[in-house]
Amino acid sequence: MRLSCDVEVVSRLLSSEGFRGKNRSARTSLAIGKKPCSGISGGLFLMLCTAKDRKGSKYKLKENVAALFTKFVGEGKATVRIREPPHDLFLSKADPIQLKSFLSAIKLGHQDKDLKASHLTTLTPATTSQVERPKTKMYIEERKDYPITTSFAKSLEVLHISNCKLRRFDSRILELKHLISLDLSCNAIENFPDQWGRLKHLAELNLSNNKLKFISKSFIQSSLSQSLCSLDISKNCLQVVPPQLFKFRNLVRINLSENQLQSVPYSAGQMSSLKFLNLSMNALQSIPSSFTALRLDEIDLHGNPFTLECGRDLRQESYTFPSLLEFTGQAVVKHR
């Protein structure tokens, strides 16, 4: 079996003298198998191949693993301590399930127990694709570049798809469990998907310039309420915003400009993390009094037909505001 992950090899002899060495983690293909006959007795070996050393370096496994540190295996991290040579292999950015299985195989090799044939690999030099870092970013700006017959790389963290005339949300995107930033702006998407909760790490979502008419219940109730930091749904056809949207605790930036909103829920003023809010170019006649509790760095409300309760048009009124010096003086007196 093979495992692709980042590996840093550290000599304990150097560490004991206070030196870490110059090694840095490198994308590595690890394999367990029998070493071809070369005057060395049989047994299983652990082979590490990198882009610089595709032929790989080999470590004997039988009674040669001092320890396996697996506390963070769920995060794709582990350490394999080799007795001879005295090396520590720091593994990271591995698939947790594959890593757990691979470590079990290492343990069996150390104990000189039989491994299933599926766990053994011919110890041949790694291919280029096996030692390349996984693709984490993808930008598609034309319909002809959109992958129809091929799938998205599972390792993607950033995905931008714009100007592709998409009418539906591609369900394959929901399989990208490492996705952090998703931009689907400038398409023709009409509906939200039902399984947003599968994107547990999504922090930035841009759905601007589509044809969305409402924000679905599944979106509101998904895990995005915990992970999302930036949301852009500007230039759509929204008439109503669910109050629950403004209970997304980590949202820092919301852009709802150029929709058809006639009101904003009172809960919008209860967002403690919100710093940037854009409600411009809607049909708002007023904003909730709860807005006074917001601690914003920037707010944009231009292009709305605001009116006073008595019916006077705010745009026809002239108001005088204190100068910056007066504001400063008031703050000094207040906090003296």
C-alpha cells in the first residue's frame, strides 16, 4: 500500500546535540513492501520517495520501530520513530483513514507478522504524480474549461467558477471536504443545494450575480452557521432574508446589495462579529433599531428609499453632525 503525505525526517543524533538539521517536510510517497534481493535478508521495509529522491530511502521494519505516536492521527498527523538509523519521521497532511491503516501495517511489519497482499507494494521508484503536492486551488472562468467528464481534485481548498452559465449547483462540489473558499459568482444558479453541511470548513462563499430568489432552510440550518466568515449574495433576486442568517456567529462580512429587500430582520443588529455590511441598492425604507448595537467598520446603505416615520423623505432633509474633534472630546469625557 502507498500513502501520500508530507514527511519531515529528523535525526535524533542531531537533535540530542541541539541541532534540528536542514530537512524540511516534503511531499512524500510512503510504501511498505519487500526489498529486492541485494544481499540483505528479507523482511518488510518502509520506503520514502520524494520529488528529489524518487528511488527512495528504505527503513527495515522488523523489530526496528521504537514507537508510533498517533495522538493526532485524526488530523492526518503521526510520528514514526525508527531505531536504526535513529530517525523520527514526522507525517502530516495525510488522509486520516489511510494514515490509520498505514500505521497498522507498520506495526505488523515491526512485529514480523503477515500482512495482507493488499498492504504490500513493490518497492519501485515513485511516479511523478505520487510525489506531487495535491492541487489546492482551481480557477475556472470560461465554460469550455469546466470539468464535465473529470472530477474535481478532492484536495481543493479554493474553488472559483465564474462566467460558466451554470443553472444548477454542481453536487460534486459538496464532496470537497477540504474546501475553504467557494466562488460561484456570475452564473445563473437559481436554487441552493440541500447538503451544505458537508462543507464543514467553508469560510468564504460568493454567490453574487446569480438568480437566487430565496435562502433555503437547509442552508440556514447547516454547519455553515459555525464556519462561514464571509458571505456575498449580492446581485440576486432576494426579497426576504431569514432572521436565522444573522445568527451565523462567525460572519464578519455580509454583502446583500442589489437585491429586492424591503426589510431587514431585527436579529441583524445582534451580530457581534460583523464588521462589514452592505445593503445598498435595495428597497429598504428603514433599518431596525438594533443596528445601534453593531460594531461595524464599514456599512453601505446607499440607493435605498429611506423615509422618516412621519413620511418625510430623508433625502430632502439636511442634518449637521459633530466634527471629529467634538467626537473625540465626548469620548474623553465619557471614559475619563
